Amino acid sequence: MGRKKILFTTGSMNQTIQVHEIASELSEYDCWFSHLFSDSWSINAAIKHTNWIDGTIMGNEFRLNAEKYLKAHGAQIDYRAQINDYDLIVYCSDLLIPKRMQSAKTIWIQEGMVDRMTMASKIVKALNLPRWWSFNTSLNGSSNICDVYCIASEGYKSYFTKRGSDNTKMFVTGMPNYDDLTRFANNDFPYHNYVMVATSDMRETFRFENRPAFIKKAVRIAKGRRLLFKLHPNEKYDRAEAEIRKYAPADTLIFQAGNTNEMIANCEELITQFSTVVYTGIALGKKVHSYFDLKELKRLNPIQNGGTSAKNIANICRAFLEFEGPKEDFVKKYKYRPVLFKYADNDRVLKAVSA
């Protein structure tokens, strides 16, 4: 028999990098990757013939960027799962899972914060409509459709439980890319002592935003200190830059690319909208601003385990793949033992321990 096959779904670059890191821990299996997809003819027609879906992670630009990254790392690509049948599918979103894929073993991994519930989200949930009709991530992780859920923190475990997913399916693994944030404190980013603004792609994902008002608010918070804007990669750069130049001081710095976490590490204060990077600011002890409630964010903050979340998730994937009983029984019998890392008091040398 050949090696068991795993399909990892990709979306944004953050999601793509996360699942690739998990797959790198599972080299004994035959790992493949597909950008998020649907078997719905209407959604596929919209992707192919219109641009209205381009602002979402199912858009063509997101797919091209993800596949470019994967090809550069020698990964195997099976877009829309056309080549193989899979023993396990690892999802970065459970908003849209084709029916033909639901017979396989499935794992959902948390890749960031989720959007606030809107009136549309509440209607979609109440009427049991397709979850993606909310046109945001507010219902991601709340479908209860996957067999296993890998969660960033105990706070998020409670959060997803309240929104409909079975907490017996959930394991607090930590969240790759956000589980060792103190490592960004030592960096080569050349600027320091500014007020940083991390924007969100609300307009590109069909949500209203008064960007001039937000920029003016950032200027007031800065109180004469230099501003640095880190734009969301999905934003229309020319429009965003023109607005910042119009309403912010002339010496304001603007970036669309670069290491966001290093920029946060060097700032004095962090202003965000709906961005997961607020957790970097919290972990690094920065004063932060967010459209989310800060008390709630601190409760939800991803656990810091020295960068072992991908290994934790990979261990669950391995155990689930090798589990021989009905897949529904796995969570009842599996004894989760996360890998933790503790820093030495003086030199931050990593020492591995098991919980």
C-alpha cells in the first residue's frame, strides 16, 4: 500500500504558510495542497467570469500567490482535489466544505481571529443558510462540521463552543505564526519609536469603512509622534496611500509588504481595526487599540508555546490518520499531550517538555 494522503487547504498567505509548516512535520505521509474551492457551479462561475469574489480568499490572486509559494517550496498541488482521494483533509476554513470531501477525516485549524458577528451573520446562522453568505469570517470555526478543531487558546475554545461547535472536538494546540511572538523583539527593522497603524481590508471584502476618519483618529492618538501605516496585503495600495498622504503628516511611513510583527515590536503604540496582529502587540506588552473589545482580546490571546503549535497539530493529524475505529470515536479516545517549550530565565534557550 502507498503512503496515506493528506490534503491541506490554503487561502491567504498566512493560512498557506501555516499549513505548509504543519505539513513539514508530516513527511512520512503524502502531502498535497489545494486552494479553498467549491463544487458549486455558481461560485465557480463567479471565480472564472467575474471579479466580485476576488476580494475573498477564494479569489484568483490569493490562489496564485499561494501556489507560487508552494511551488517555490516543492509542494504538490491538487487544486479542487481532482488527482487523489484523501485519508485526511486539513481545513483552514470550514465556511465552505464540498459534500464530496466530508466522508474523509477532517481537521480544522484556527489561522487568526474571526470577524465580529453582524446582522447578516446572525441571519445566516439562524436560518441555516450557507455560512459564506455572511461575507466575512465571523462563522469560521462554528460549523461543527469537521471531526477535530485545533484552537489557539482556551478563550477561543469557549468562544467557538458558544457559537455552535462541540467542545469535545476541540484541542488547544496554539496557532502557528502567533505562538512565539516575543522572538520578534530582536530584529533589523530600521525604524523605532513610532505609532503603528495596521489597517484591514474591509472595503476589499465588501464592508463599509470611513478610512479618512480612521486616519484622523490615528493622528490624534499619535499626538505628534511619527506614524507608520502597515497596509493589509489585500488593500488597493494607490487608494490607501493617497488617503494617508492627504490626512496624515508628511513624514508618515507607509508599507504594504514587510514583516508586520517586527514593525510592531519596534513601535510605541499599536492601532488596529480587525487584524489578528493585535495579538502581537498584546504579547509584546504594547498599548493597543482595536475595534474589538480589548478585555475580550486578552482573554482570547493565542497561547505562547515557543513555536510548537505546528508540531502539536501535526501530532493530532498523525494520531487521527492512524486511528482505526470510526472517525467519530477519535475525540472520545485520544489523549492529547501538547508539546510545550519553556525559555530559560537568562538565555532563552528552548527546553522541550511534555505536558
